[in-house]
Amino acid sequence: MDVILPGGLWESGQRQRRARFRALDGRVELELAEAVAAAANVPDAVTRLLAAALERLGDGQPTPERVASLCVADRKQLMRLLDARLGGESRWHSARCRKCDAPFDFPLRLSSLPVGEAGEGYPFARVCHAQAEWILRLPNGADQAAVADIEALPRARAVLLGRILVEGPPDSVPHRIEDEAFWSRIETALEAVAPALIER
């Protein structure tokens, strides 16, 4: 099954948006189970699952390194599609009518939800704050794995920022780690270039 990624793999200045899933059989399903069992944390599990489930990623093999370098939205979309292929995608949800407040149930297939493509400049965003400017890269699976086990928010932010900072005055970053206005600008800039997925 061929897939067009909403963001795409960024390698050597090129954006590659195609991926292909392997045909599902018992061997692939066993590899998927082994991938989950070997994972150190959730981002690592996603990387291992997708590396086992994909046949191609862009113009090459879906190595764990290449899968880990996909942006978070691409990884989520691929996991939704993998879930659908494994038969776990159709779920029932409950809601209440806005008019009469009566409860009702409805089926929802996550893979059928609309996905917004990446914004201009993907995967890079420009952040201006306090007379300084930075170029940041959208966080990817490797970045998620690097901060997954860090409990202290300031430390997680410092590690993440160190990983996604492409250009800018690095000496001005450390004292901004706890500056909420700075983080708000970062989030806004990254969201503007990130593919949009409906989460719920």
C-alpha cells in the first residue's frame, strides 16, 4: 500500500513524501510484536514498528534512523494507517446531541480523518523573540525518544531545543528555557509548518 506523507522525510535538502507498507503476513506480524517488546519507550516503539511495517520510505529503505527522522505528524499518520491495516482502526465513540442532549454512538475510522499538509518552509520554522532570531527544525521521532524519559520540563526543553536549533544565537537560548512567551512563539512557529492531524 502506497502512502503520501503530509510532511515527508527531509534528507540532503530534499523532501520525500512517499512510503509503502509491506504486505501483511504472519512473519511481518511477528516482527511487529518483537519490535514492541524490544522498545525502550513509546517513541522507540513507534520507530521500530514503522521500520518493520514499511517496505520503502522515500527513495530508500525504512531504516530505524530514517523512520526516526520523520516529523511527529508523519509518524502519527503512519501509525493510524498501520492500525487500520491490522484491523484495529474502526472504533465506536460516544457524544451528546448539542440540540437535545441525547447520547449517541458513532463509528470513527481515524485513517479517514482529513490531514493538512505541511506549511511553507517545512520542516523549518523561524522564531523571532526579544530581538533575536532562530531557525528551528520540526521535532521528529529521534527528538521524542531523546526527551521521553526526562521528567523535569526545563531539562526536557533544553535538550529538545539543543536538538532542533538549526541556526541562531545559541548563547541566548539557555536563559530562555523557562520563558513562557519564548516557548509560545516556538510552538506557534512550529505549528505553522507542521502537518495538521485531527487528534480527537
